[in-house]
Amino acid sequence: MVPNFARDASTAWLNGWEAHVNAPFARLKQKTAGAGFAGLPGFNPRGLLLPPGAAPIRFKPRLKKPLAAPGLAPSLGRIGALEVRLATSVAEIRRAQRLRYRVFYEEMSAVPSGLAMLSRRDVDDYDAVCDHLLVIDHAAVDAKSFPGRPARPKVVGTYRLLRQEAADRNFGFYTAGEYDIAPLIAANPGARLLELGRSCVLKPYRTKRTVELLWAGIWAYVQHHRIDAMLGCASLEGTDPERLAVPLSFLHHHARASEGWCARALPERYVAMDRLAREAVDPKAALQALPPLIKGYLRVGATFGDGAVVDRQFGTTDVFVVLPVPAIAARYRDHFGPAANRQAA
């Protein structure tokens, strides 16, 4: 067989890059010979922090076809050129990952791994077991469209959706890496939970119209799967809780989740949110300091957990969000429900 020198050279270079990126972990493994990575408390090879004594997660390495949603059409709504839909192929999930990379790593301050920099995609193992909600602009062409092939409309927004049955079959909820949600699940036996995560929208599209489409898509999904409550983590930009004292204190004093729905940050990651006394918080100033996504959650009736978590990889401070479906304000149910007309050109 004639060797493919270009291929072999590129493979060798990539292997060398991976070895460089993973060198600290290799040294750590050598130091803990006999115990291995699984013997390190609260740690696993993919870097996800776990509660002390928890078994390491077994990850599925490859991206698979999106989960089926029988009876739910991929297209969930449209306003003019913007459409909200579920990803129906691995290629569409990769487009969502590229959008996430662009927003999280290029616009914001997240720190990519070596492989993420090479692929220009934000990827983790949960992508293979989640459904992916996309907002597509049919009036704009994807920069990755190729000559000679039909032009692909641009993906401008995304949300990742993880139903409880999929979480139970695989790695559990992503949120469990930051918050102890076991008491919440135990307090609501039989409740169908949906985790919302990895949300982002391209900067020029951060408008009311795009947000409404995303919520319309989520609401259609929630109704189809008879979801009882939504949960997840929302982020404030920055890793210094003192600089975020006003919005964190506001959420603690004015939007705390009720008993049975309140999750507490894991002890080793817990950051107090009540950094200011209730009377020292100006609600108007606090609302102005909150990111649009968190303000949107507040409007529809969401409440927040106990303690924040600093995520240094993404350069954010995270808070736990929970939204039982019965708590959604009636006006929003009507607005996002099937009676709403979102098919206008």
C-alpha cells in the first residue's frame, strides 16, 4: 500500500496537539498510579466536577442522530424569514455547535480546548443525547454553504433540550455537575422534567422576535412531551461574585424558588448570593444588570436556586433556574400557545 504522507503528517500533528493539551492530565494520572482518574474524588477524565464519592460518568464518544419526537413536526413556528425548528440531522447539530463556539468562545470569554479550537465547534457528550432547537434565518446564507450545493439558511439561535427519560438513560442532567437536584426530584415524584441549556443567539438577532420564537418552540416541545417543569443553569457574565452582588442579591431576595423546587449549589462550588441585604438592593438597578435571558425567565414565572457557581471555563457565574409549567403566567401561555399566529410572512 502506498503511504498517504499528507494524511499521516496531519494525523501525527493532531496526535501531538492532543498530547500537548492532555499533558497535565497525563502527569496527574502518573502521580496517582494505582488509583487512576477514577480514584480522584470529584473528578473524571472529561473535567466535569462530581460530588465527592460519586462514580465517574461513562461518556458516549460519538454524536448520534437526534432523538425522535413522534408526532411533533420539526418546524415549530415562523415569523417572516425566521423559523424555529428541531434539528433533524447530525449536520444541523454541528451547525448549532459552530454557533455556540462563535458566541461562547469568540464573542464571550470561554476558554476552548485544543480540539474545540481545531473544529471551531462547542462540543460535549450531552449533545449526543439531547434534542436541539434552532432558529434559522431563511433570508441569510450560511457561511459554510459550498459552491455547487443548495445554499443553506443561517442558524442564528439555539437551545439544547434534555428530557428526564434521556438523562436517566445516559449521564443524568448536566445541571447536576453544579447543583444538587436530587432533593428536587425526590420532592416531585413522577414529574416530567426538561433541562434547558447551551442557549445562545447571534448578536444581530438578539431581539424580541428571536426570543419569542425560541419560547414558542420550547412551549410546543413542552406540550408535546407533557413536561411538568423546566430547569437548568443561566449565566451572568463574569467570575467575580462581588461585581455581581446587585443582581445575585436581587435573585436571592426577590425570586427564590419555593420549598420542593429549590436546588442548592454543590458544597465545593457554592457561592453565596445574598451579598447585599434585601433593603440595600435597588430592584430597578438589579433588573437592568440582569442578562436578557434571565429577565425573560423572570417574566414567564421562573424562580432561582440557593447559591451561585463560578464557571471559569466559560467566564460566567451560574444560577439555578426552575420553572414549573403551572407557574407560567397565563398571558404567556396564551401568547406562545397554538392559538398564537406565528406563520405570518
